[in-house]
Amino acid sequence: MSEVIKIKKGLDIQLSGKAEKVFGQADLPELFAIRPTDFHGVVPKMAVKVGDKVKTGTVLFFDKYRPEIKFVSPVSGELAAVNRGERRKILEIVVKSDGSDEKEHFEPTKVSDLSKEQIVEKLQAAGLWSFIRKRPYDVIADANETPKAFYISGFDSAPLAPDMDFILSGQEEALQAGINVVKQLCENVHIGVQYDAASKVFNNLNGVTVHAFNGPHPAGNVGVQIHHTMPISKGEVVWVAQPQEIVAIGKLFTEGIYDASRIVVLAGSEVEKKAYYRTKLGASISTLVKDNVKKNDTLRYISGNVLTGTQIEEDGYIGAYHSQVTVIPEGDYYEFMGWALPGFGKFSMSRSFFSWMCKKKEYRLDANMHGGLRSFVVSGQYDQVLPMDILPEFLFRAILVEDIDKMEQLGIYEIAEEDIALCEFVCTSKQPLQATLRKGIDLMIKELS
Amino acid sequence: MKALRNLLDNIKPHVQKGAKFEKFHSTFDALETLFFVPNTTNKNGVHVRDAVDLKRTMAIVVKALIPALLFGIWNTGYQHFLAMGVDAGFWAEVGHGALKVLPIVIVSYGVGLGVEFIFAQFRGHEVQEGFLVSGMLIPLVLPVDVPLWMVAVATVFAVIIGKEVFGGTGMNIWNPALVARAFLFFAYPSKMSGDKVWISGLSNGEGVIDGFSGATSLGQAASGVAPSHSIMESFIGMIPGSIGETSTLAILIGAAILIYTGIGSWKIIVSVFAGGYVMGLLFNLWGANALMQVDALHHICIGGFAFGAVFMATDPVSATRTERGKWIYGFLIGFLAIMVRVFNPAYPEGVMLAILLMNTFAPLIDHYVVQGNIKRRLKRAKVAA
């Protein structure tokens, strides 16, 4: 292993409700759904109609502007509903499972026999291309671009995040197969691992460069890892994917199937049995959380982690890129004189609450905003939790005034929403920074394409 | 508490948009959020948020000002009875001080918050918390004998010209409290400088013992006399001066609170003191007049230096916003403050001018730090290419 890269800035939010490394038992649900909104910039066009029979791997919809990018069904059954929102925007494409898991057949092939174009075609046909994303912009990769590297983060440092080594143990072969596929797309494959973890899975992989990181969240973010090893400058592209997605890619080539199975961690202070569950991409969480959550408060169900996840209903669906479901209290209460009281047991990066006197190991945080939206007042907070050579506040200002040149100069190519989620967490003025950044990125894409 | 909540819930529908009393929405909102942290939850982006908000932040700064305020109250009484040649005892001193100081505080808060509410009402936004701190800073940087109407006029000026014309809290260029002081300093110099204004009762001269001078150390040094108060006296703060600025000790307690909670920038505080000390040492070497000969350590204990360093320079809105910029900004404040003091005895309070000047230049300093970041990124791209 190469030298350990020390990340000093950042913050580990000590949330209560960490999952044990055991598997819980839960039935697969009846309903599955793909949310087009999980894929930034994709305008969905349906390929099937409600009531049509689909198999695992049947194309459900594709991108209107890049029809080669397809999205497939995670199970076999029939298309139950297309849920639309305002202006008939497609929000969810729901498939009702028939339990048989009948699969579309894709020929197993040796990667070495295929050209790069053939591999791309195969991935696109099987709906797996959507799992390869690119930096800058954090959107689905463009097969016509040549990436300078392919990065995979081997650990997730977000609050209550799953342990990747645990998830991947037993799937080493498929992972290696997936890496072999990726290597045909881009020779230069990098994996970031946690320095002290006995990450046998990653250290035993062939054909990859391993970087070890030591530090608090967001050290596990692939954007931070790229920044510290091979920063992205203007005109450069890096492709990224998550380990479970690489496994699925591997299985497509070795077994010839589209495998939507995912291991997700169910965590959070309001969950009774906090554990890992074997389920599928897009699965409804209804069977996971039924009779498995505390009923005292209003609850918030999140697909993903508390910093970047998507709020879903108690029968909502696991997002396409998520391998975590978190349940926390909603926190929709008024707090009497909350700003003046000593505040034992409140979590804050500043020491303005007396909780520094009796440091708790774990905090049960809720989704309350703890204040109102204000303009930028306090300075230097964002810098403490963004371990990159970027001046976040000035980048946000450039975004707010829509100054494309400044955004580029200040490093918008290097960051994605997940990287600045902590800035949003610590912000005294309660600014919606992730939404602001996405607005800036969308503007960049629009102006530069 | 439950009853209060019910009362607010009953009123709330009547001040919502479209309801009969919608004009009073911002006033209602200000009162409601004063008593209750609102029940709003995160809608998109992060699902959990740090417990700190702007009210909390401002409340911490006000708490950090309390040692200076309490000391100022006592010192006002102490100086008064010293001038009278009476040994009145601790509680009489505190009583006299409270009678003098608290009205100024009340006028400052009353007038300032009044203006804030009116602006929030007209603009239809929430009442912002910035004035919670300014309202306490303004009294603490004024001489105790200042007429109350002047406090009111200065506060109105500070809130409107110092803040609201720029768009409110977070948008201002200069520190509003210093704008108030500068306004009084230039509009009514006779009430803001000289030897008579710093001790309560001295300006009308009744009952003052013969030969008692109310001159501050700076005033003495400016007129060519070595300061009669020792460094230790100046550090503890038993000297004439503006209400809250005399005790470096009480101010340092406040500094400790600000730094420990992470609310005030330690970089600015440290670099202001460093800048002042370095400049003081340089002048000591030169030593051409009484002001230059004042010991560098003594320099940073007298006048408004410490108060400015800890409470004025650290105002995040008007200071530099980059971490590297904070070092430069702070150092130059300290440096310039002593320079103004020494070179221009007509303005012994160089700290105020130095901070206002650096407030003006803070965006420029930030600009260069940002350019540095941009250049590093470009250079990296070239090396890679």
C-alpha cells in the first residue's frame, strides 16, 4: 500500500443508531421503483406502458437526449404505475414483482475479446451505464469522452454508512471481474481505502492503484480522494462508480445477467433492528421498516445518509445510487427559548452549546432546522469541513451571481453535492448549499455544451 | 410555556399572507422566534443540521460582552467617586455606574431594535439578529457622559447608514457600532474627546476635587506627558475611558469565550494584538515623543485597542472572509491603530479609524487571497498538461 493520505478537515457527526455487522431477515417487497430524478440531467422517455410484462433487465425508460442510456427493471413482473408530479414530470416508475425473477439474457463474454466500443454497448444495453458517473458535474458519464482515470471509493465515511468490506465479502470474484471490465474502458483504475481497515477485499484486487486515507468524513467521498491524488483541471474527466455497481458490472460479463441485488444497511436512532439487508435496487422499504421502527415521534425515512439522501415515505423506494436507509425523528416541534438555553446534548461543531461539557458519544439528531434562513454572516465555517483547496464561500457567491468564469476558476469541476453537504450541515445561516451547487452545475452544463 | 404557544398559534393565522393583519407578519415572526425555535424541518439537502443558528451566535457574543459591561458599570462609579474624592464603597459605585450606564444601553437597544422592526416591516423580511450585538457594542464604546439623545441619533444613523442601506445583516461594509461611534466622534467632538468626558460628573465640574484630571493615558501621552496609570492598572481597567473599553482583563475573558466557542476568529484577535505590539516596539526604538515612548505592551492595554481587537475587528461580516486574509486584516488593524495614535494626536482613538479603514479594504484582501487560489489551480493544470 502506498503512503497514507491524511485528511485533517471534516467532521464525523456522531449519530446514534449504528448498524451491527449482521444480516437481518426481511422479505422482498412486492413493489419496486426507479426514480428518474436520481439521475441528474436525465429526461426520461418511457419504453414500456403500464400493464406491460417486464423481465429483470427489460428497458423501462431511456434518456430523451441520449437514447443509448437506458434504465432497466430490477425485477420481473408488470409495470404497475408511472407516478407523475408537477407538469407531468415523471417521478417514479413502479414495477410490481411477480416473484419469479425471470431475467433478460445477455451473453456472458470474455472482456478481453471485446473492443472498448463493444463493452460500452453491452453496458448500455443492460442498463448498467447509468452507474458510471463522471466528475466534473457528477452526472452519468459520456462514452465519447476519454477519462484520465477511473475512481472507486472503497469506503463510505458518511454518518451511519455501511461497511463496504462487510458488504463485499463473498463477492470478490465479481468485483475483480467488474474491475477487469472497467480497465478496458480506462486503464488507470484507482481505489481509495480507509487506512486502518483490514480491507482485504480491496488490497487483494489486481490491476488497481490503492490509496489509503485517514481522517473524518468526507474522506470517503470519491471527490475528496480525487482532489488529493489527481485533481481535476479544466477539460479533464474522471469516471467514478461505487463498489456494488462494479460487482453488478462484473456479473453482466461473467454470468450474462443484470443483477439488481444490493446489500443495504438499515440504520438510524429510530430503527429497532439495525442491520444489513439483502434486497434489490429500487425496492420499497416497506418490508424493511414494518414493525421495525419506534413509533413515538413522526419519523423521517431517508434513502441514503442524513447528509445527501432523499426523503421518502415509509413505503418509498431505495434510490439508484444508495446502499443505506436511515430513519430519524422528524423534529417538527417548537422548542421554547432554544437559542438561549444551555443546550446540553445538542450537537454542534461550534462549542456554543454546553454539550461540550458532557460530550456524548452519540446523538439522536432530528430533521429540525434549528433556526431560520439568513444571509451569509459567519465566515470560515465551510473551510473547516471541506478538505480541498477550494474557497467554498466564494464559489457559492459566484454561483449565486451566475458568473461562469469565476465558478470555473474557483474549482466547480472538482466538487459535487456530497462534498459540500457538511458545509450545509454546519452553516449557521441555514443556507441550502447543495441545491445552490446543483444550480451552478446545471448552469455550467447548459452554457458549456 | 404551553399557554404562550397556544396564544401564538391562535394569532398566527391572522398574520399570514393574505390575512387581515399580514403587515405584522415580520413583527409576529420576530416575537415568535424569540420564544420558540421554529418547527421548520429540512426539506431538501441535508436532513440534519448543526444546532447553532444566528440567534445563538449573537447571544454568545452578547454574553462575551457581559464581563466588560459589568466592569464598566463598576468603573464608572469608581472613577466618579475618585474624582469627588469620596470613598463610597463598592455597592455605591456599582449603583452610580448602573444609573449612568443602563440608560445608555436601554436607549441603544430600544432605538436600534425599533428601526430594525420598521425596516423588516417595510421590506417584509424577518427581523435579523445582527443588532443584538451592535446594540450592546454601541454603549460600550461611548464615554459615560454622552447625552442620551446623541446615543439615539447615533444608533439610528448606524442602523440605517451602517447597515440597512446595504441590505441588512450580512451585507454591510462597516461595523455598525463603529459607524455609530465615528458619527458621534466627528459630529460632536466636544462630547467625544478631551479630558472631561470620560468620568461621569466631571464635565459639569461640581464637587470635583481640585487639580483632578480626567485625562486618559492616551490624552496624557498625546500632550507629551508620560501616562500616570501603570500597565497593571490599565490591564485591570481602573482608568478613565469609554464605558466598556478600559479593562483589558474583562475583555480577555470575553475573548476567551469567543475563541472557545469558536464564534470569534482567534486568528483576527491574535493578529491584531501582534500587529499593535510590533508597531509599538518599532515606535519604542524610534522614541521621538511621549506617545512613541509608551511601552508596546502598555499601548495595547490602553484606549480602545483591546476592545476593538476582540469585539470589533472580529465582526465576521465586515472582516475578511478568507482564513489567510484574516491574518493580514488583523495585523494591519493593529499596526495602523498604533500608527494613527502616534502620528495624529488629534485622533488618539486610532483603533476605531484603523478598523473602519480595514473594513473598507477587507474585500480587497479577500480578492488577493481568492486570486491566489485561482492561480494555484491554473498552475496545477499547466503542470499536468
